[in-house]
Amino acid sequence: MRVIRTENYEAMSAQVAALIAAQVIAKPDCVLGLATGSTPIGAYARLVEWRQKGGLSFAGVRTVNLDEYYELPPEHEQSYRHFMQINLFDHVDILPENTNLPDGLAPDPETECDRYDALIDALGGCDLQLLGLGHNGHIGFNEPGPVFVLPTHLAFLTESTINANSRLFASKEEVPRMALTMGIRGIMKAKRVVVAVSGADKAEAVARAFAGPVNPEVPASILQLHPDVVLVGDRAALSGLEE
Ligand code: F6R
């Protein structure tokens, strides 16, 4: 695992954006696995800036997002589809038909999960998978549990995740209790994984994930077994890891 330490959130975002841009330049028709949440917003803003000022092109890029809330319509302002549109897709030259998220409104979630895994397989897996990290060690919505759940699945959000995500909803009651998430297999199949972390509140999760035992109670710990992980974090988030 490579660790890139930065001073602050802005520098972390620039590093993450640079890794993604390098991937797109090296392979213009690459498959990017993308994440939502607060952490990648700065990196997406940089990519938009480089598209607009520097001509970085996403015309051949295909994307596969990690997750989507279950039963939230795509036009809902907290849906992950909406998040991706306003933070990235609407501002770069990516083709709409090349952007993929699980369909949160699919009538049969099981069929939708199978479709999503078949799509990831058909694309040959992700060239680069971007991840954030939950306070409880989750990646995507792979929540702590007795086993690593391998396929795309319907996940029940834990209390910790519901509390963390309630900051974006009018009330805690409005946070969806379920989400469709890429499983551990889809994530581990990526050729390169970039984990972005920022802030002292992530320090404990970072230490448990990357300096503790591999354990499904800390889903991100599986990344210790991936051959190409780049952990990009500011000093606060990486304070629990030795230099
Ligand atoms: C988002 C996702 C989640 C977040 C994680 C961290 O698509 O899959 O795993 O990456 O909850 O969220 P933030 O960045 O808001 O702290």
C-alpha cells in the first residue's frame, strides 16, 4: 500500500484528482469506480476545473458508482445520481449513457444487483476505484458484519451510517434505511484502489482498517490484501498510522 500524506483537505483533493486524471490520460476509455459523500467533492471540483481549463477529456470514460439509496428517486437531491450529476457529470464531457449507478427504484433489488455485477464484469472491472471510508470502517455501503459480502447487494444501513448521513437530510427519519451497494468482490476486482480520507474524525477508522487485523467487522481492512492501494489522506486522518 502506498500512503500519500497531505497537509489538508485541499491538498488531499488535488492528489486524488491527479491520480484520477493520470488514469484517464493513460487510458482514455478507462472504467472509473466512483464514490459520493463529502470526501470526494474537492477532487471532483478539481477534475471539473482541469476539464474546463486544461482540456482533460472524459469522452471515452465509463463510470460505475459504488452505491445508491434504495427507493430514493434519481431526481431527489440526496440521491447519489443527483450528487454525481451536480458534482461531476454535468460539468465534464462524459456521455450520460456511460455513467452507471445502481437503480434505487428497481422493483426487484435482487435482479438489479445481478444486473449491476454483470455490468461490472462486462466492463472488465474498474481500472481505478475511488473510495471514501465510513467511521465504522465501511466502504461503499458494505457495513460491518460477520462476513465480507461479496456481490452487489441490498444493505441495511447501520445506526452509525444513518447518524453520519442525517446531516444531509431534513431529519434523521428521512435517511433511507437501505441502499444498493457494490460488494467486496466488485471493489477488490479493481486494478487500483484509491482511498480518500480527511479529518481527525476518520483517524480511528483509518487505523483500524489499515493497521489492524483483516476482519469483516472493519470492511475496509480487506483492502490490506489488494495489490495496488493508494491511501490519500490529510495529516489529521492519518494521525493513527505510523509515518
Ligand atoms: C459513498 C460511499 C460511502 C462514503 C463514506 C464516507 O458513495 O460509498 O462509503 O464514502 O460513508 O463518507 P464521507 O466522505 O461523507 O465521510
